[in-house]
Amino acid sequence: MSQINNTSSNRYKAVVTLGITMAGLLVSFPFQSNFWGGLLTSACQAAVVGGLADWFAVTALFRKPLGIPFRTAIVPRNREKIFMAITEMVQVELLSKESIKKTLDNYDISEVLLHFLDEHDGRRYLREIVYKFVHKFIEQVKPDELGSIIADLLRQYLEDTEVAPLVIDSSEWLIKNNYDESIVNFAINQLEQISEQRQFKNLLADLFLEARNSYERNLERRRVFNNLFQLSQQQVAEDVQKALLEFLGAVKENEHPLRNRLKERLTQLIDDLKTDVELQRQIETWKDKQLTGKLDLAAYCTDFITVWQNDAIERGEQAAWLRVLTAQLNQFIDEFAANPARRANFDYQSKALIGEWLDQNHNEIGRLVAASLQKMSDDMLVGFIEDKVGNDLQMIRINGSVVGGLVGILIYLLTFWW
């Protein structure tokens, strides 16, 4: 805005200067026969000529002064040359490949990235981007198609992989990281869920009924059986179910003897699996049978993905796995920040990728500049240049009148005595 105001101010000054010199010429012209009248006339005359000439020249840069088409409107007529020169200047001089790479070398990209993540709420932005990407993927995924793909990959992997070493390694890792407690808890929870079901209680009742019928076939024991078993089969099933649930609840306590024996048995089973070739063979045989017959991996994968998809859509950002993802993301960033070697490698690889991309796409800079310039009309181009250099161009008009007046005075003085 200040540039525009200065341009308008200087244009006004140039017009006033030209008007004063014209008025001076008209006033002094009748008195040009004497020295002072001639001096003023010569000065004003030369100033008017200089001012008009520079006005014509400045105006001819952008428009057609007095409607004269010859060698005028220079900027609009040469817009393509101007655009080409600007494009070349930006691409070859200002933003050359060498200058960009040299500038990148002055920065540690990992430091810049970490500064953004920690100082400008970058972690939240990154989390939002990841959430949006994941939710978009979840909404568009088709469980049957994805389940079939994952099942094929799992089947191929399992066919080519010995399960026993995998079980040993994963189990040792779980025990080493104290996940054996979680395994025992998981097993107990599963048993509790089974024990709480009505089908399980009915099974207990059927077993009790079968046991009673078996005892009643022995006549010698019938009297003892009748004395001992006065309860109905449903009552017995409920009592056994209740006792079993109480027992499983007690096993959940960390100090329960059975719990410790289960963990010891788990450790012993892993040790046995390391050396027991026959057990390893049985596991591989069981795996092959499952893959070729009973195990429908596609159905399991599809069901799992369907449940996961519905839960993710229903819970949104409150889904538990998203909280885990956030924790893992923050942990990854913290570990990256604390590892100088990883940061140095990231910086090197990033600059190498940028350099490779720059070598292949540097011409796009020129294309972008040219495309942006082509959007400018002639009036927009003229207005842009006038806004940037119009102030100096108007000063040329003022200087033309001033210099012309001084030259007129000098010529008059030289010719007055000679």
C-alpha cells in the first residue's frame, strides 16, 4: 500500500513539475529578448521537452501514449520474453539444484522435524493424520477380501515355516518379559467364561445323570448311592459350577500354588519342546492337518477383521488399539530423538531422497513459475510492474524536467555570449 501511495505521490509531483515548467514558458516567452526572460524561457522550454519526452518514454513501457502504436506498450508486447527471463532466473539462478542442495546441507532435517513435533504441537498433527488415514482405511476395507488375502499369506507362511521353533522363541520371549502371568490369566478367564455358560451346566447335569445311572446298575451299591445323592441333577450341576468358579477365582491370586505350578509346567513344556523331537514332529503334523483340512483361515480372518472394523467405527478415537497406536507412536519418536545414529542416518537418507527427486523433477520449478505467470493478464502484469518500480519511473519524469531545465540554462548561457 505504501508503494502505491509513493507511486501516486511521485506521479502527482511529475505532473506538477511539468505544469510549472509549461506555465513558466508561457509567462517568460514574451520577455525572451532580454537576458533574464531569455534565460527563463530557455530553461522552461528545455524542461518541458525533457519532461514530455520522459513521460512518453515511461508511458510507452506499459501503454500507447497518444494512441501511437509504434514501439509502444513494450511490456505487454514482450510478456513472453519477460516470463521466460523470470522463469529462467528462478530455476537457474535463485532455485538451482546446487543452491537448494547447499541450503539443505546447512540443516539437520531430523532436528527440524523434532523441533516441529515438540515445539509446534506436531505430535498432535501427526496423530490426527495417522487417525484419519487409519479410519479411512477401516471404512473402505472389505473384510472378506482382506481376510482372504491375509489367510493366503498366513497359509503360505505357515506351510514354509516350522511351527515348533516359532512357538519356542515366542514362548521364551513371553516368559522373559513376564507375560506368563498374562497367559495364565487368559487361560483362567477363558475357563471362567466356559464355566459360566448354561451349556456347561447342562453338560455337568448330563454327566451326573449318567454317573447315577451307572451306579444304579450295581445292586449292591444302590442303597449307598441313594443315601449319598439326594439332590437333583440340576442342583448338583449348579453346585459344581459354583465351586469351580470359586476355585478359578482363587487361582487368580498371585500366590495360589496351582498358579505357580501352571507357570512351572509352562516353562517345563517349553524346555521339553526344545529337545523332544517326537513332540516337535507331532506339532508339525498337527499343523499340516489343520492347514489341509479343519482350519478355515479365511473365515477366522474375516470374522476377526469384521469385529475389529465394527469396533473401530463404533468407538472412533476411543478405540483401545488407537490408544496403543498413540503410545507406540510417541515411544518411536522418543527413541528416535535419543538415538544419534538413527537421526544421522535419517538425515542422510532424507537428503539423498530429496536430491534424487530434485534431479528428476527440477524442471517442475520452471513449469510452476511459468504456469503461474501465464495466469496474469496484460493489465495485471502492467499493474504488478508499476507497483514495484512505478515510483522510480515517475522520478525519471521529474528528473527529465529538472535536467532539461539545467541543460536549457547552460545552452542559453553558452549561446548568449558566443
